[in-house]
Amino acid sequence: MPQLDTSTWFTMILSMFLALFIIFQLKISKHNLHHNPESTMTKAPEQDTPWKTKWTKICLPLSLPL
């Protein structure tokens, strides 16, 4: 029964990692990032909801005598 030749595995795995690293670097380098990001205060638009303008009462169920 022939033995499995594992002498080239280290070279193959190293070259695979190198190729993946280069591919990811090329993919990431195509993204344009802002060099000086400035935080802008974004204010959510105020919505007029009917329950904000009128007073509402929360009615609890009647408590039963003990």
C-alpha cells in the first residue's frame, strides 16, 4: 500500500495563505475611506403622535376584596 506523500503540504498551505492574503488586500484596497471623518449630529425628525398631545389615563382592573 503506497504511503501518502506529505512533503509538499507545508508549501501548499503557505502558498494558499499568501494568495488569500494578497486577494483580501486587493479587495480591501479598492474601498475608499474618508481620511478625516467628522461626526455630524443627526437629529431624528419629531413626529406628531396623537398620544403625545392628550392626557391618557391607564385604567387598572378593579382590585377584588380579600
